[in-house]
Amino acid sequence: MLTRQRKELLLARLRQDGQIIAKSLSEELALSEDTIRRDLRELAAEGLLQRVHGGALPLELPPSPAMGNFAERQRISSDAKPAIARAAAAMIEPGQVVFIDGGTTAVQLARALPHTLRCTVVTHSPSVAVELAEHPSIDVILIGGRLFKHSIVAMGPSALEAIAQIRTDIYFMGVCSLHPQTGISTGDFDEAGIKRAISAMARRTVVLASPEKLDTASPYQIAPLSQVSAIVVNRDVPEALLQPYSAMGIGVVRA
């Protein structure tokens, strides 16, 4: 198959399916995955699609504004995040072991935990740990590693090793993007891997989804939506935007 024919086929498949998964398509077409990825890179350079980890998405899918730095993200959905945090805090039962992710909504969640709550919070976020330093009834386990300054969380091999030793009841995950077709995604390849590892050790994964994150895509997929137990959203989010998630059996908690 000529290069031009391959690219036309890729664009046709993108229009038909709404996404391209390089591994699956390479097996279907009996082409190497490297060839598919190279074609996708060239099509992205021509402005014809959006490259993401593992494949491609249509250009019309907007990028997430949540990919800015920590200070910028604090100004986004500043009214919605405390409400989402309070709703998430109400999901925690006494005695549970809970992993709280990094990010601005996660910090709000730490602030929202009642002083009467007795549980263990595991986190790789120094910001979350500091918020809980004076909490009278919560034990805090802080995961260490190399500081990823964008999200102010620990990453790297030592963080992954520690994460693999702790099974949690709930993982409150912060994401850059949430979309019915592309799942949950973020803007950094290594951070996506850390989040996957935390989710794999959790009985339930709950995504904290402030409004700007819905129906957007970031370059690196964390996991498909089948791994998400529930999402916590602001009560003002239109029902039509949430219906695809409910249809997948994902619990939707309105804050």
C-alpha cells in the first residue's frame, strides 16, 4: 500500500471511528506499528489530526485548559472545585485507606476532610500532605521521589515502588481530560504511568472532574473509562454531557 493510500485510509478510519489506536490498526492492516505511527505524525504535522499517546484523535476535540501550571490551574473553576472536594470527602468511610492525587482539586479535598474522620491518606503530593499535617485523626503516608513541578507530585522509580506496596480502598484521581471515547488522559507521559499504577492498586478509582476537563483530550492516556468507578462533577454540568458516562455504568456524583 502506497503512503498516500495509507494516509487516506487513516483519515477515513478516524472519521468513521472517532479515534485511531495504532496497535489495533497495525494488526488489522498487517502493517508495522512504527509505520502507522510515522503516518500519524506526518498527518498531525499537516494539521489533519491530533496525535495522542497510542494513536490519534480528530482535531475538533479540544485540548484541556487544565494542562497549565499549578498556579494557572488554581484560577480555573475556582468555585466548582471546593464543591467537588466536599462531595468526594463524603464518599470516604472511617477506617479506609485512601489515595489522594496531586493537583488543585486534590488540595481542596484534603481541606474538606472532617476533623472527626479517622482514616489513612496516602499521597505523592507534598501539598496534600501539608494540608493534613494538623488533622487530628488522619494518618498520612507520603510517597517520595523526584518532584514533578508541574503538578507538585513525586514521580520516578522510587515512587512507583512505594505505590506498588499499598492497596487502597479509593483513589481520588485528578486528570487533565475526560472523554467518553478517549478515556482519562493527562499532559505528561510519566505522570500518566504513575496514575495508572495508583489506580491498579485501588479497589475503586474516582475521578475529580471540574467542568473544564469534560469532553477534552490530553496527549497521554491514563486508562480507559472501564477502570473508573465514579466521577465527581459540578452540579451545573448539563445532563447531556454526563449521559455517555452514565450509559457506561460509571457513577456520576453531582457536587
